[in-house]
Amino acid sequence: MHSEKIKNFLHKRRQAEQSGGEERVQGQHDKGKLTARERIDLLLDEGSFNEIDAMTTHHYYEFDMQNKKFFGDGVVTGYGTIHGKQVFLYAYDFTVLGGTLSEMGAKKITKVMEHATNVGSPIIGIIDSGGARIQEGILSLDGFASIFYHNQLASGVVPQITISVGPSAGGAVYSPAMTDFVIMADKIATMFVTGPEVVKTVLGEDVSFDELGGAMSHGKNSGVAHFVAKNEYQCMDIVKTLLSYLPQNSTEEPPIVETGDDPNRMDNNLINIIPENPLQPYDMKEIIHSVVDNHVFFEIHELFAPNVIVGFARLHGKTIGIVANQPMVLAGALDIDSSNKASRFIRFCDCYGIPIITLVDTPGYMPGTQQEHAGIIRHGSKLLYSYCEATVPKITLIIGKAYGGAYIAMSSKNLGTDMNYAWPTAQIAVLGSEAAVRIMNRKELDTAKDPAALKKQLVDNFTEKFANPYVAASYGTVDSVIDPAQTRPALIRALDALANKRERRIPRKHGNINL
Amino acid sequence: MNDMIKKILIANRGEIAIRVIKTCNALGIKSVAVYSDEDVNSKHVKMASEAYHIGQASPSQSYLNMEKIAETAVSSGADAIHPGYGFLSENADFADLCEKKGLNFIGPSGNSMRLCGDKMECKDAMIKAKVPTVPGSPGIVEEVEKALDIAHTIGYPVLLKSVFGGGGRGIRLVHDEKELREAFEIASGESKAAFGKSALFVEKFLPKIRHIEFQLARDKHGNAVHIFERECSIQRRHQKLIEMSPSPVVDQKIRDEIGELAVKAAVAVDYLNAGTAEFLRLDDGTFYFIEINARLQVEHPVTELVSGLDLVKLQIDIANGKEIPFKQKDLKVNGCSIECRINAEDTFLDFAPSTGKIYDVNIPSGPGVRVDTYLYPGCTVSPYYDSLMGKLITWGQNFEEARQRMTLALSDFYIEGVETAIPLYKTILESKEFIEGDLSTDFLDRFKILDRLRDDMKKEASGKSEAALAATLIHSEFLKHKIRSHKEHSVRWKTQVDRH
Amino acid sequence: MKFKLENTDENLDGEIVKSVGNNEFVLKIQGRERDLKVITMTHDKVEFMLDSVYHTTKYIENSTSRITLVIDGVKLSFNKRPEMDKIVYKNSGADSAIDSQLNLKSQIPGRVVSINVATGDSIKKGDVVCVLESMKMQISIKSHKDGVVKSMKLKQGASVAKNDVLAEIE
């Protein structure tokens, strides 16, 4: 019965599945890019994708657009599961009108975003778009605006992840920038506010697409990309791994996974990672790898501001966020980019109930006019603000140097940190011994018979008296000096103790972080 | 009878330590184990009557620490030391130290060891005793240029050997000048690291040779016997992989003849206790003496199974001053025994070491199956020590029965956590050439065994492909099971009160 | 769904036809319907019966394009997306191509006994970069290509793990 109607339905459905048509799909493949539906197929669990709005079309008539109607109108939206967990997603379809955004496309995207925030599931966006659909003019721009609005509505409610596997230009780039994590595929993805042609016209500057806004550039220089993936397969792997650490929404606890790693595992070799000479650098990641479950550390923003390390790991099966100085880069000093990188990560962890563990070895902030004029004061304050604002369990471990303002900024006790530990190698002071002596004992050194010997003596005294964790321990700003071999068990026990932490703050609309 | 050995300290670790403890238990002798930081959880520590910590992981600070071990023996009240194989077993200074401290060293004297350990001197002693030896370089080579000269003279390929090497280590086959240069440097380094000194010599490489050794025993009363031969021709990088007794090319006449030479060799160096005389057999049947290994060997189980003897017990008896309780004519080979060494090595990475935690072990058993190993689920294979995890030995009334039992046992032997050569052994044991007894030290290369292994593995993979595909298809189900259900949490989302 | 068995380059076809509940499934493999019943599941192992033959599996690695597992003691890898490979690798080369250009990785765990080249050295494929010691053997690690040593990530006496990057060679 109704065989005509069924036939018609099947025909239309098949058409919808063909996106922009075989030729355009082939063109996409020739460029080494997958189609929207292929990407969704790689991302979601087999057979779990449910598409909605597959048969939307635009209703525009200017510029002869009525003859260029395609089902889907350049965006594929729907919901499905990733490793069993519900997600909502939208994927721009480059084979339909270049994946440009129209009024209807924007409506589709905001629809799934609303679903996601109603239901409490993460939102994933796959970007491969020519940008605004010029023909639709202001309708397209307004479409972007409503997407941005929904990005904000969802921010801190459900995790939002952007996979960039094609171009994204002009206003379009701001949606990814507002999401929590951006993954760009090397050699395929580009993001810029103004494209190379306009740059050439206005500034006379000659620059390629990849140089201006490619994945590597955003991974290293601007920090827009949290991850640079080798190819589209890896993009999907990164998203799946990332989601495995996160809860579905901000009311849920992050998932607990059985890792099989003994919570009492000690490592007698940890102390040997720190060189005897405090001026010699070491790789902080070695310490991180030893301590976390199964030596697995999921680093975020690996290429950007490498003087600070951020990422997720598990301790006894629970997700934790790690923030650590990296002595191998800039001696672990803090600067503008690293302050931004760490702050954003801390605030994300705070949104989703992920405890933060901070490992400290920093000589201070980078000096110089470049940093000062670019606003290290403003940017540096973000780090302090974020730590203070975070009410998730916070644990700090001071491994080496912790001087001055940087000591304070790296999750020190009075910023509201719950547990502060230190290794016997910790050196907590306002300044390094040399600098301190130079300032405090300037008069004596100027008038001394043998300034070099006196300096050495004063420096040694200062080091012995102050460059250690015991002064701080005597005041309780370091709760405990621990045996480095026991670091992992100590952190796990602290996390267990703080699991049900709840802090009261005075209600307000929101604070005014110095942006 | 009061000065019989009552307590033995085993100056070793791993499977050999367990082997000695087993015989101690059988004889009612107390056993003392020693262990490094790395071996705290080892099986030998758990099995001994007493166990003492002797130092850090690195061998030089623990199992090679003569002073510490002797001290531990004395303070624990041990009256004897069994050195196992490797480590201090052929260290003459250690044997002397034990003697000085009044500890009964279960093995030959320090001087005897020195003679056997110095391959050049030993060769001289053999020549004097009219035991035929291999043609090679007239003495030690200390400079790489000299080695190159000799190699050039006798012609490549040549073997670069360490005078103080043992157990196949310190032997390298080189095909040209470049390889010789490289090998010289490394062999030098290895030798210095393991034995404290480096002295190398060059020997012509003879193809298609068989490595045949004779088990020896000599007591304090001068009685000396051989307990048959073992064929150990299947090797790689001059380290034994598979051993068997009897050898397919040794009949009783040859056994008697070469066995007598072996006994002669033992007497020539005034050997005491158990040891092994190694020979090379050329394709034409000529036997050449190589060296005497002044210790109990890894492959001693195959001799035990075809003779019915407990060689560790024999060692202890000899150390107690007893006479060997049988004569040469009383010994008869019974059946056939084959051993496969189960090493933690990756066959396809040129047998590179594979270390780590052993998540699961399944040890084979059944008629004629014996396994000597330190493995148990949850133990660790350490990078600080050698790669031998255990030995799989089978016995049969004839070669074919022993071989069949071995192939079945290999299939049952499951080790999860490190790579092993078990698939390689299966390929070797089922090869036509092995069944026919066409063995030689270049067996693996000659018959391109690794290529055959790759084919066998492909066939095996193919055979499992459908089951593996099924496992792949249900993998997502498996993942869902792993992540605890979040449905219960969604209740919280629904009832959540508005907040900032 | 199409799969490629990497061990043998065979192509296989399989899908889940339906879930019968109670951890039982009907699968279709190479055109034939098979019954699968899960017996146990732990955090990394699954035991099941496929048409009344018992199997045990341990999952080693799983990514979007590939899965590696050990089934009844045999290690196998499947390419889950053989048809997409040539599109996805068009711009980036095969999965580890970028890596192996630059990084010399260690095949084995061990301790660094000697470092034989320095940053800036010109080396050829096969030149010894360093010597590692493991299990009382000394293994020389050779360069995988001709090039200039961009950076060394080695310290004398340090321990390296399998797959650690030893040096970058441009």
C-alpha cells in the first residue's frame, strides 16, 4: 500500500544521502578530504548516527539560488554515540555550495546545539566551510551570530569540541574559538579572519594559506589549535580519547576507568630525574609519565607555549588535569602565552569538576620590554584569577624552584589550594639566592675586600636558610614535604580525601577576569 | 658425616636458583637465596629457606658482588655455595675467596677455572694432552688493525671471540672489514663490562658445523666420567636455542671415542665436579675441542632426562667428597630429550630484548614434559639480567616422540607480556630438516627459517581471521561495558536546580 | 563493513546483524551468519563462543582506522577503513610517515652506554648513532636514513624505553 509514496520517499532519501552529487564528492576525495557523512561515520559508533533535518533546503530566490537547491543545504546534523556516550554533532558539507553557511544551515546547527544543552550531551562540530554564503548576505551573517550565541549558552554546560578539516574563514572562525577544544588536521585545515588575497591587497604581504592559518601555525604560534592531527583518522582518535576523560555535562562526575595500575606504585627513580646542578634543565614530562596511571598523559596544546605543560591523565582511574612548568623551555619561566594557556585549561577543568594537579619548577616571570609592553601584567593575572576561581580539588607539588610571583601564581596555598606538597629539592623563596644577595647585601659587597668570596658565603647562607621547603612547611603553606618515590600514592590519597569537596562562594552574576 | 653440606647459598637468580633449591629440598639441605632490589618479588626468593638482600639491581652491585655474597654466606651459616651458571660461576677469584672463607664451592677449583677460562691457555693444555683443537689465531688480538690483518689472511667470514666470553656471548660473525671494525669495538665493550677485561681472538668461520658437547663429572678421588653428549647446533648469534640428547650423528662408537677425549680433557685441567667439554664437529665427521665450561650448563636437563640422574645432586655429592656412584660402563642413554630455551626476545627485531610485566602464564605439562622457569603471573622480566625466562624440556622413548611432545607443549606454552621465540621453535621443530636431523650452527640462515616463520605466522593469522573479525565487531560492545553507565547520572541533570 | 587483515593483506567482510540480548549476537562474516555468545568481559579481555568454538581475546590497541588484538595467543591487526586510506593519506602520508622522517626511535628498552654522534653531524643510513645495553647485551642503534643530526635526546647512562625518540635526523 501507498507504494508510490514509499517510492518517492526512498528516492528523496537517496538524494539527500548524496550531498552535492557524485562529481562534487569525487572532487572532495581528490583533494584528500572525506565527505561530511564519511567523517561522521569515522567518529561515531557503528550504526549509531541518526540524522535530522536531512531534507532541509534553503528558501532563497535572489541570484538564481532557487535553481541551486540541495537537500541538507550544506550541513549534516544529528546525534549518535561515541563509545556508548551520547553526542550531538554538526558537520559542514563542502560538497554542497562549498559548505557555505545559509540561514537554514544556521538553524540546523543551533537546533542540535539546543538539543545538546537540553539533554546535557557534548557538542561536536566538524568544520569544512567556505564561510558565509554571500548570496544570502545578512541572513548568513546573522546565522553565524546565532551559532556564536548558542556556543556561549553551551559554554561550561556541555563540552564543545571543534574538528577543523577544511577551510574556515572570516567570521566563521569565531565559533571554533569559543568552543573548548579545537583539533586541526595538518595540511587540510585552515583558519583565518582575513584570507591571503585580501592580505596581499591591503598590506602587500605575500603569504600562503598554510603559513597564514594552517594547522601548524595555529598549533605553534597562535594557540588557536589545541591539537594538530596528522590526518582525519587522527582527528577522530583525538576526539574519542578526549571525550573519554570528560563527563557528559557539568553536573556529572568525570568517568572513572579501571586502569589496573597499582595506586601504591612507588618509583625510586623519580629523584634521579632532577639534576644535582639546579641550573641544569630536565624534562618535567618524565615525572608526569612516572606518576600517572599506566604512564599515559594526554597532552593538550603541546606545541603552544611549551614552557608550561597542560593535559589530562588518570590517577587511580579518575580524570585529573595537570598544569606543570617545563624546565627544558625558557627554564620554566612564565610568560604571556603560557599564562593564557594554563588559565584556559584551569577554567575548563573547573567547569567540569576535574581536579587540578600543579607541578612547580619555575624561576619566575620572563622579564623584558616585549613581555611588559604586550601586557604580562594583564595576562599573568589571568593565571592567578583562574586558580582562585576554581573550586575543584586543587593539589600542588613543588618539585624545584618556586620564586617570587611565579611561586604565588603556580597554585600556591593562599590561592585556595587544598593540598600543597613539596619534594626535598624544592626551593621556595622570593628570589634566587644570587639575585637576593645582590640586592640585600649590596653595601657589604661593594665595600668588601674579597667580594667574590663574600658573595659565595652569603649565597650559600641564603640557600641553606631559605632555598628549601622547610620554611614554608614551618608556616603550613606547604602541608607536607614528601619522599619523591611516594609521589603517586601521596597524590592519589589526597585526591580521595578531597573527592567530595564543596566550596561556598558569594553569589554574583560572574567575576571580572582581566582579559 | 658431620662435615656434610647442610646449608647452601645459591649465588644466582631466576630459573637456575629455583633448580638448585629443588634439589636442596629433595636432600633435606637448607637453601639460602640472595636477591637484588629488582628481584624482591622473584620466585626463588619465595622458595628458599632464607633470603637476603644483597644490593641494587645492577649485577655489579649485587650478583657479581663477591665480597657481599661471601659475607652473606658466612653470616647466614651456609657451609657451601652453588654458583649456578653465568655471574660468578666461572670466576676463579670468587672460587678462591670461598675457599679462603671456609665455604665449600660446589664446582672446580679457582686454578682449574683459570685454566679453562683462558681459552688460549686451555687450547695449549689440550694440544699437550693430544686432544684435537680448532685452527685459528695464534694469540690474543688487542688492536683492531691486527684483527683485520689476521682476518684478511685466513679469509672472511671470521669469528671474533672474546677470550673471557662464555655462553656464546662475545662471539660475533663478521663478513667484511666494516663489520669487523664495528664488532671489535662492541665486543671489547661487552667483554669489559661483563668480565672486567677485553681480549679478543679471531678464528676462521667453518660452515655447516655441529656443536656437540659432553657432560663431564670428576670427583675428588680422581674418578672421571662423561654422561653422554648433547647436540646444541641450533643457535643464533652463537647462543644456543635448542639442545638435545643424544645427537642424531653420534652412535655408541663415536660416543665412546669422543667421550673418552672429553674425559681426557677434564683430567688435563685437573677438573673437579660437573662441567662440559664443547666440541665442533665438521661435516666430514671430524671433532675439534673448543673449550671446557667449568660449570653446570643451562641445558643440563636433557642429560638428566636421558640418564635418570639429578646432576645438581651429583654436584653436591662430589662437593661432599663422595665418589661418583657409578662407572662409565653403567651409563646407558635412555630415549631422547629435547630442550627449547624460552627467551624474552623479539625474533623479528633481530632477537632484541623484550622486557616487562608478565600478565599471564600458562605452563605446559603432561607425559614427558618438564618446565624449569621463574615465571608466574604478575612477575617481571627485568632489563638488568639476561633474557632466559625458562626452559621447556621433553623426553620421549625416541626422537620422534620427544619432538612431538615438544611441538604440543610449545602450543600450550602461553606467555603474555613479552615477545618470545616460541613461534620460531614451532617452525623449526616441524621442519623437514630438523626431523631429518640435518642440524648445524647456521641452521637458521641455511634454511631461511625466519622466512618460513613469517609464512607460518601468516597462515596462523589467516586461520584466526574470522574469529578475530568477530572479536572486532563486538569491540564496541566491549567498550560500552568498560565505561560505567552514565544513565544513572542523567537523573541528576534532570533535577538540577538552576545555578550560576 | 570491509576490513583488511594487515598480517596477510586479506580482505574480509563482516557486520553485526542483530543483538539477541543477554550478550548474544548474530554476526555475518564473509557472507555467512554466525552466532556469538560472550562468556566473560574484563577490563581488557573478552572470552566468547563463536558457533560453539571457544575463543579468548585481548584488545591491544584501537583507533579510528585500526584495531590490534591477540586472539587465542595470535596477534592480529585489522585496517577498519581500507577504502578510505588513499583519500586520508593523500596529504599526510601513511600514519607514521611524518614521524619516521624525523625521529629515530628505539626498538628496544635499554641503558645508554655510548653516544656515537653529535648534533650537527652528517650521517648515513646504517651509521651507529648510539649503543644501548639491555639484558647483558650491547645493541648498536643505527640511523634509519642519511641526514644531519638535528637534535639528540640521549643522555649517557640514561634508560630509554621501547619507542622512545632517540634523535631527530633531518
